[in-house]
Amino acid sequence: MCEANAYLMKEKEPALIMESVDRIEPEEDGICIVNIFGDQKLIKGFIHSVSLVDHKIFIQENA
């Protein structure tokens, strides 16, 4: 499987916000992440970094 987990960047450690992310879609006011079950979340922020080997997506909230 090639899904990734999405994390929201926090002060001390990234916080898991969704597992098994299949799609990341840019939206006018943020990023929409969708998992393999069709669940979706709109995060008002931007991609901080992506680790392809570790299957992790790090998202930074807008200030």
C-alpha cells in the first residue's frame, strides 16, 4: 500500500490528523486530504514537507 499519514505541525511534535491518506487536493483556502475510505478534511494551511519513504505528510496551519 502507498497511503500516507497526515500530521499537523505543532509546537513540540506533529499531531496525527488522518491515517491512510490517498489524495491531497489544493483548495482556495487550504488543503483537502482524503483517505482510502472517502473521509475528508479541509485544513487551512500548506504542505510543510513530505517524507515518501516514511509515508508521512506534514501540514503547517496558516497563522
